[in-house]
Amino acid sequence: MELINKNVLVTGGAGFIGSHLVDALLKMKNKVIAYDNFDDFYSGKNRNIAHNFGKEGFHLIRGDILDFESLSSTIKNVDVVFHEAGQAGIRYCATRPVKAHRVNTEGTLNVLLACKKNGVKKVVAASSSSIFGIPKYMPIDEDHPTNPGSFYGATKLAGEKYCTAFHEMYGLDVTCLRYFSVYGPRGRPDQVIYAFTDKVFKGERLVIYGDGSQTRDFTYISDVVDLTIRALEVDESSGQVFNIGYGKEISIRDVASKVTSFLGKEGVEAAYSESIRGEFPRTLADPGKSERILGLRPKVDFEKGLKKFIEWYISHNQDK
């Protein structure tokens, strides 16, 4: 499907990934609705989309995916949907499991029902590497067992299963993307790279949960956006799930070192805190399937992506 001059809905369109996706879709000459409830999970999302106010083709709707009537009415004249809305945060969801369930599971079901009702041509839905739990082998491919040890991971897996069921039962053209540790400008303040940068920039001690040896496969936002759009464009993606990761693991301790070095604060010491149960020791994506079927693989390495993020952070906070 050629993604030009389409009517597109992005749920969570004022969020981290969603707002970048909106930017890219507008550049491709689409008419884009950003649908977001501006939940108080974190503040500042208005700044993510303010630059699009008044642009031709852009429309913002303050709406909740748990409000089926509002959602269905919005989707009525939409061609395709990118479902990026969700309750993120393993630690946050651990203390609010009911909210996590409602947003990530019931909310996804609402999106799928509204798309089916209104004849949407294709849906691309955000999933997460958290669905895998503790890895059985590395790198993690799409056939790796799914055994989430967190409420967040469990709710994302449930939403993913709803997507595949809608494809099998109703023929809804839907693709799920398992994002691996996305980072970059506009990232959430609770994400590790943002949190480390914020602490070091302010001259405060950063906090490492666990001993810092745990690793993550950090994937830069522009690569995630490119692959997300590509997943909608490629017909062969229908009914499938893809791992969206760079394919390299970096320890949290190394992330802290690189952040402090880049900011010229090598002397800043870290405080260590107990890790939360349900978090996993390692992630490393096998990007082979996405490269083979979608024809793309991530290209922004961690050092380059970290530099871009910190430069954004400094310019974003220089007047504070």
C-alpha cells in the first residue's frame, strides 16, 4: 500500500513514538489525526506536537481509546491506523495493574473493533519486547517463547494476541511490532537514557536499578518510525509480528558511563537501587525477519543516537 494522500489515525499521537510518526506521515502528504488523551502519566506532550498546529492535514483530537464511541466516530473516515497508544512503564504498571490492563488490553480491543466496524484497510499496532520475559536464547527472534514476568508485558502480549485473532477471524489486515527499548528526542522522562541524562545534566546522582550489568537493545526513534511505516506499506506484513530492534545489546552501566562522559561529568557517581521483579536481565533482537520482509534494518548506532538525544535534551532544557 502506498502511504501517500491517505487519511491516517495515530492513537497516542502526542506521545513519544506517536508524535514522530505523525511528523513523518505529514511529510508524506497524508492527512493525519493525532488521537491522544494526554494522560497525566507524564507531562509535556503538548510540546511534542505544537509545531504541527495549523499545518495543512493535521488534526488533533483529545480522546481516549477506552471511549469506544469517540474512537469509532473518529475512525469512521480513516484509511489506516497506527495504534501507538498504551500504558507504558514496567515499574508504573506494577503498581497500577488494573489501569495497565484496561489501557493496553481493553483499549487495543476497542481499536480493533472500531477498525473492523469502519472498514479500515490496515492497522499497525505497537507491541513490546517485554512480552518475551527472561530470554531462553539470544538473539531473540519472533519464534522465541513469550513468557512475560511483568504486568506491562502481559498486557502487551494480550493486546498482540487480540490483533492476530482479529486477523484470523475477521480478515482484518493487522501487523504487530515488538519494539526494543526505543530512545531519542521526546522520549519519556522515566526511560533510562532520559532519566540518566536529566540527573547528570542537573548535577544529581543518577540511579541504577540492579547492578547495572543488565543489557538492552536500544533502538533509535527514526529507525523505529521508518520500520513502522514500512510495516504498513508492505503487503506481506499482514497478520505477522516483527521484532523492531537494532541488534546490539548495551549494559545499563555502559549507558551511564557514556552519558556522563558525553556531558563532561565523568566524576558523577551512581547510586544503586534494588531492581524490580519482572524486569529481565538481557534483550537482544534478531532483526532478520524485519530486514527480509520489510526490506529495512535500523541504521543509527547507539553512540550516534545518544549524541542526538543529548543535544536535543540540552536545547530542550536550556531555558529551564
